[in-house]
Amino acid sequence: MTLPSGQLVLLDTDVLIHLARNDSDGKALEARYKLSSRTERPLYSTITEGELRAFAKYRNWGPEKLHRLDSILSQLVRTEASLPQVVEAYADLYAAARRGGHPHQKQNDLWIAATAKAADAVVLTADRDFEWMHPEFVRVIRVLPTQDGSRTNRSLP
């Protein structure tokens, strides 16, 4: 699935890790979605920024990779999780999760999804953490590894 012009996209932590590593998955994501050249610059949540910096410290990223991460983030739109509309979206998602039998252990993912919901953006992710969410709450594009190691994607229902 391609991202239509005008569609805001919010990048999940795992996508930004691949872009910062400049690995084959990051290069494939950039080639497929043209993230650095979109008219509508991709968004990221301050929650994602915290996860990224924690991951980088844990993995002992060196100055080159940290500089690449900072350079990527400087080209994106930073969205504060403390914005009232994000907080309201979080409350909606949390209530829906509880009502749907999804006592969500990964609160950061709820905040990231809430950021996307508040911005009317699609979450671009490489993991399954958003699968339980109904598209009335948040739209998700998940890139999946294929048998040969390359990536493909599908929209979650």
C-alpha cells in the first residue's frame, strides 16, 4: 500500500530505528514510502523519541548513529503527547482497549496511537502492537518481513 498525497503518517519507533541504522529495512522503507521527500513531513510522538533515545543508550549507539537519528528527527514533525487532543485520544483508546478485553500492557503504544488519532495520521510500524485496534480508532500500515527477508506491507483491517 502506498501513502496517498496529503495523508499524514506517524512513524513508530521500530521504523525510525531502521531508518537511523540505515539498514536494508530502513532503505526499503524509505524507497517504498519516500518518507524523506513527502510534502507532508512524517510525524513522530515524543513518546517515540523517549523510546528511541532509551534504545540508543541501551545499545550503546555511537556518535555517528546518534547524529543520523538526530538528523532524521530534525526533518520530521515532533508531536507532543501532552497536547489536549492527544490526551483525549489516549482516554478513548484506553477505554476501548479495556472494554474490548485488551488490558494493554504497552502504554507507550497507546500514546503513540493516540498521537496518530489526534493528528488523523496513519501509523507506519513494523510490529504487531497495534493489531487489536479497530480502524475507527487508528489506521495502521504494518510492514512485514517476507520469506526472503525483504519487506512487504498490508493495511490492518
